Amino acid sequence: MAGKKVLIVYAHQDPGSFNAALKKAAVEELSKQGCLVTVSDLYAMDFEPRATRKDFTGPLSDPEHFNYGLEVPRAYQQKALSRDITAEQEKVRDADLVIFQFPLYWYSLPAILKGWMDRVLCQGFAFDFPGFFESGFLKGKRAVLSITTGGSADMYSKTGISGDIRCYLWPIQHGTLHFCGFHVLAPQISFAPGYASQEERAGLVAAWARRLAAIWEEAPIDCTAAWYFGQ
Ligand SMILES: Cc1cc2nc3c(=O)[nH]c(=O)nc-3n(C[C@H](O)[C@H](O)[C@H](O)COP(=O)(O)OP(=O)(O)OC[C@H]3O[C@@H](n4cnc5c(N)ncnc54)[C@H](O)[C@@H]3O)c2cc1C
């Protein structure tokens, strides 16, 4: 798969973290395959997660009643979005595969990564009306979530206290990535590294690297309600 382009959007504060180890394993494995790997290290970049007026470099269409969602597609067409947004959009546009590497925060994304999705995957760039789900503008690209948790696999099973972790992935995988046209691959979930032995943690990192060795052959999941909420 030499020449394929991969973007890793990485959201952890600490270079010594388990998330950092998974990110490093991905960079190493994919580079070994000859892929061109780019990492957006959101905390190191001090990435701005808030969607505000500062995202627009030109005049607003209605300065009296600021409506971010209405301003965005016009600003995108007029090339009047702030440089931090367009730089990330260029990376996404280039990528064949986007990996999101993050710890689960409150059954969801860390705020800095949610903000990346809010600002970067904007109307006009990632989707439009029409132009969503199967005709989303990022169709043809693959996306995969690589998530770490505090809770164990048992806790996130159908009968566990948190319920099936797939339910929490619906807004991220389906409502965001699939909506924008991505082909979503099965998530990589590294459960509870903080409670695992050193050997078990090394096994989780090795499993991720092994999966990446064949990631280009994987078929996407059937990203419909049945995958998330089926029996
Ligand atoms: C605000 C907030 C909300 C949260 N909400 C939730 C929630 O809703 N649900 C939930 O389940 N969890 C939740 N958590 C917990 C969080 O998801 C976990 O703490 C996180 O996923 C663990 O990943 P980490 O990279 O931070 O682990 P770390 O603590 O960095 O690492 C775990 C261990 O792995 C070791 N390690 C590092 N590199 C390697 C390596 N190469 N090989 C082997 N071991 C290594 C580290 O030294 C450490 O001992 C929340 C945490 C926060 C802060």
C-alpha cells in the first residue's frame, strides 16, 4: 500500500501515554508499508476547539445575528475560513485513511477532538444539502476510531453497567463520519489499559499494529442503526 496517505488525528496530552504508544505504533507500521503518514497532534498544536466568529476572515453576512452554521458554507466557498481550519481540511482532502486516536471522555470524544470535528468537517467541505451520507463529500476515504477506555470490556458489553459501547459510537461514526461520506471501519477499542499488566498493554499495542498491517483489505462496517442497536 505504498503511497497511500494516512492522517492520524491524535488527542492526548502526554507523549508517555498509552494513546501515544498506539499512535507511535500506527506511524511505524504504516510508514513501514510505504504510506505517507501525517499526524495532527491536537494538544501540541493547541488546536482551538471553539466554533466562533474568529473562524471567519472576511465580513459576516449578518453581523447583527451571528449564525455559525449559516456563515460557514459561504465562508468556505469564499476561502474566508481561518488558516487553522483550512490546514486541517487540506490534510483530510489528501488522506485515503483517517485514524482518530483518543481516550474515551464521558462516553464520547475529548473536547479538543469534538472541536476539530465541529470546525474542520464543515458544510461545503465535508457535506452539503444535498451531499451527505452516501454522497457526502469525503466518500471514498476510510476512517477508523482507535479508542482507549477506563472501563473494562465487560462493563461495555450488552449486559455490563455501561451497556454496549457501540451505542456511544453512533453519533461519532454514523452521525459525523458516515454523514460526511467516510467508509467507517470497525473501531479499535483498547479497553482499560490503566488496569492492565505491562504484558497485556504490550499485547494491545501489538494487536493494533497487526491490524494495521492488513487495514487496506478490510471491508467497512454496515454503518446503519442495526450495527449499533441490533440484538
Ligand atoms: C475527563 C475524562 C473523562 C473520562 N470519561 C471516561 C468514560 O466515560 N468512560 C471510560 O471508560 N473512561 C473514561 N475516562 C478514562 C479514560 O478514557 C482513560 O483514562 C484513558 O482511555 C486511558 O488511556 P491513556 O492513554 O490516558 O492511558 P495512560 O494512563 O497514559 O496509560 C495507561 C498505562 O499504560 C502505560 N503505557 C504507556 N505506554 C505504554 C507502552 N508503549 N506499552 C505498555 N504500556 C504503556 C502507561 O505508563 C500507564 O501505566 C475519562 C477520563 C477523563 C480524564
